[in-house]
Amino acid sequence: MIRFEKRESTSTSLKILIPTVSIILGILIGAVAILLKGINPIKVYQALLIGAYSSKYTFSETLVAATPLILISAGLIVVFKMNFWNIGAYGQYIMGAIFSSYFAIFWSPHIPKVIMLTVMVIAGMVGGALWAIIPALLKAYWEVNEVISTLLLNYIALFVLKFLMYGTWRDPLSHGFPLSKPFPNNAQLPRIIPHTRVNLGLIFGIIAVFVVWYLLKKTKFGYEIRVIGENPNAARYAGMNVAKNIIIAMIISGALAGLAGMVQVSGIIHLLQIKINPDYGYTAIIVAWLAYLDPIVASFFAVFLGGLASGAYQIQITMQVPFGIVGVIESAILFVLIGSEIFMRYRLVFDVGKKKHSGQEETL
């Protein structure tokens, strides 16, 4: 007989083993998908690694892809710690890009760069935070399921972006394409590594990681959201303001997702368009859970998944392997990781049989 027995604690080795197995199985599932196209998966993965880590330039592109993941996952970890399932980083990222782009598009290009970028950073964070407050209020005061509300707001944000890009924000010189006018130089984040696209956004990400780590580990707020995540009723009984903490946590989460949107349009694309890689909002969920909600560890997984995305462009060009293979790998990793969560909470116990001894039952 097999039964599950609740663990009193989870060992460090198990926390390392489960993400490792999840990644390996994800890669194996990706290999099967590649084999179905009649291509050698070993050669594909070799090319992917070369395209992600083999030179200064390829690794810089990995860091470019990892930067939004670092920012968004740091914010998601804050709310995930309290069992608030923010699936809306996708929309918060878009709104951050929209809010910050307004100043790049409509303000004068002669405004000092420091002032322009400061305003854009604040605007991006405000845009993401405002979009995150909506489901936070719905959850805090009316118990509306946050998975549904955050998910639906993603689609609304995307249609707002499309409305602007096909409407009043479209550049008259774009020949009908849904693009804004290019950002002036004073609205572009400076690059921190010469001859690459790595920009100041990476520094923002590193700062965010350590700020979130400090909040969670060293502050009363961090303690309270951990308690709320474990047992919200006990938190209320202890006098904690659950609604207030939900709102604050979502403001932080949305602000960091919005900042990621600002970094993407200001540091990489240099204009606003429909395709601004908002899928980072979903990939960051995988990053957060692979790290078991540790913001510092999450930054390394962000670089790993950023490398997958960066290398995928290489194999798409050189080996005709669709970029979507990265989505297959990421989905498989998340699926295995979630399925393995049961082993983090419970251990398998095998009852081989029972025998009588001095009137007592003894489990073997």
C-alpha cells in the first residue's frame, strides 16, 4: 500500500533535485519535438548553447533577454509568497511600456536625458502598479479570484496597445505599420557594455532583486506576507491587515513588471509597437517557481531561460527549427515543476504489510 505523508520540512537537496529534474525533462520533451521534425536534437542543443553563451555578443543578448525576466520575476515572488496568483504581469508589462512611451513620443527631445529617463522610469512603474491595483482591490475587498481578474486584464491591456498603435499614436511616416515614432536619444536608456544592447535596465534588475530579498527577509512587511501565505485567517487573528498587504504587494509586483516594459521599449526597441515581447510576463512565472521564490536564485534562472530565448533565434536561422520549441521546453518545465510540488509537501510511504505481535499491529 502506498500513501502520502505530510513533510514537516523540505530538505535543501530536494529543493535542488526537483528543479533540476524539471529542466532535464523539459529538455528531453523538447528533444522529442525536434526529432519529430527529423532533426538531430543534440546538434540543435549544441547550436542553441553556441547562440546563447559562446561569445561576448551572444552572452550579451542572453542578458538582454534575461533583464525583463529578472525584473518581473522579482515582483511576482513578492505576491506568490502570500499565495496571491498574479498571472497579469503580461498586462502590467504592456501598461508600463505604454505609460513610459507617452513621454518619449510627445515630450520635447530637448529635455535633459536624466530628467526624461527619470520621468519614464516613474511612469512605467506607475502604469504597471495601477494595472495591478485593480485585481488587488477586487481580491482584498470582494474576494474576486485573482487568477481570472489578472488574466482577463492581460487581454484588455493588449487591446489598449493595439488601439493606440493603429490610432493616434501611430507614426504618420510608418507607412501604415502599427509603430510609434522612434524615441529621441534623450528617451533611450544608456548601454552599460560597449558594442552590445545591454543597458541600464540590467542594473535596475539587480537592484530590484536585492530590494525584494531585503523586503522578504528583513522587514515586518516580508514577515506578514509570509504569514498571510501560510494562513490568512491566522494572520487576521494576529491583527495583520491582510487587505492592505495584498494591495502593497501587488503595487510592488505591478511596478516591477511595468519597469520591465519601460526597459524594453526605451533600452531595446526605441519605439512602441504591438510586438514588445509581453510573453516575458508568463515566462517569469516559470523563473519564480524554478527558484522556489528566492529572488537571488531567480536571477540565475532568468539568465538560463533568457539563454534559451536568445539561442532559439540562432537555431531558427541556421537549422530551421521553429522558435516555438522554446515554448515547448518552458511549458514542459513548468508542467513537471508544478506536478512535482506534491513531493515538496509530502513523502511517499510504502506499507508492505502488517503482522501481529503481542496483540499489537506493526507496520513493516
